[in-house]
Amino acid sequence: MRICRVAVGDELFFGVLEGLDAQGEPGEGTVIALLEGHPFGEIVPDGRLVRFEDVRLVAPVLPSKVVAIGKNYLDHIREVGLGEAPPEPLMFLKPSTAVVGPGDPIELPWQSEHVEHEAELAIVIGRVCREVPRERVAEVILGYTCANDVTARDLQTRDGQWARAKGFDSFCPLGPWIETDFAWEDRAIRCTVNDELRQDGTTNDMLFDVATVVEAVSAVMTLLPGDVILTGSPSGTKPIKAGDSVTVRIDGIGSLTNPVVDRA
């Protein structure tokens, strides 16, 4: 099931995509069955269908927090010069105000001269949970989506910690929807900028897998429905500039595309 969040006129709704094409992508016959309330719990359609082409996709969730896992791909650790691989999942937070949706601009802040893309698989939590053992992790996950952990690399190096470098408004694009029927193993993660392939990795290269990550994060903090966990980025991260178009694609989920602009 693909759960999206859409703007219909001046209102926002959760919905389920129906009538996908043979490749599992939206086409001319795709509609969205709007839901009553939210998808965290029983999913109840409200009886209305809207055409996919008549609505605007927005970020599929508004999380209370975005927990990101750093240094989870060895090649990325080496290319950025982040030292040694950590012995356990390395966590940091991105503010909820960093979240934007498909098609929304990534705004380059004046404080940085070196902003990079980071394509990542994102986990969307489906229920309140704490101290989840790895064998029960699947029970607390609603689904998965694409993410771009945009990073001001120069500020990351200068500050010595990552809050500012990772926390600017628009530095966490999410989307295009949440895929609930998704096996995360051996999935390609790619990032293109202006059709140039820059990142081409696989989830099998994660140092800490999905179960390990959720178990570790939930041992520290209570996770709420809609919270998002970013699982790290493969190698190939490079600078982006105003005028670029950045696409994160994960096999089995879809594509998330955002333009890049200078912050006004």
C-alpha cells in the first residue's frame, strides 16, 4: 500500500494510491482514496476519490522528530573523512522544521558555501513505542519513504557537531509517499543531480540494519506515530547549487525530486 499526503484545494488529507501502472508508478488512471483522519491505526477511506493529476503531493508525514543515523555506510565515512566506523548506531536529530515534500525547494543558506545531497532510506514509525526488541521492530513500522539528508558540509566540519549543518529549513525532503509493503534488504539507493548519477548504493551496505537501528533509537527515546528515522547515506555525496534538480530514488518506493534555490 502506498500512503500519501495531498493538498486538495486549501485542505490536506492522507490518502491511498490506487490504479498504479504496470511498473507500480502513478499513471493516467491513478486515483487517491482519501482517508478519514490519519493512517496510524485503522485505515478508513472517507469514500472520496481524487485524480492523482489533480492534487499536489506534500511531505507524507509531519514528524515530531527526525532521528538520523550517521556513519552507517563505510564508503561514505571514508569519502567525507568522518573517522572510524562507530561500534553502535550514531544518532543525531534533525528538526521537524527541516521537513519538506516532493517538489519543494531545497534552500541554500548564506552561512554555507558547500551544501551536499545525501540519499537515504527513511523509516516511518506507526505507533508509540519504546525499547523495541529487534524481533518486534516490524510491528512498530508503518512503512518506508525516500529522504535527502541535506548537509552543509563546511559547517559540519567547522562546528564539530552536526545540529547546524543538518538542521536548516528545507534540509530534510521526504516522499513521495510511504510504502507499507516493502522489504528493505538489497534495495538500490540512487541520487541524480540534473540527470547525472552521483550516488548508487544498496541497503545491504548499511553497517547497522533496520532492526538494529530501530532497537537502538527506541532504547534512547520514545518514538511517536509519524516519527522518521533516516538510515544513512551511501557514498557519492557532492555539492549542489542553485538551479540544480536533485532526485533520490529507492527501488520499490519511488522517486523524490526537489529543486535547489538560494535562500531568500
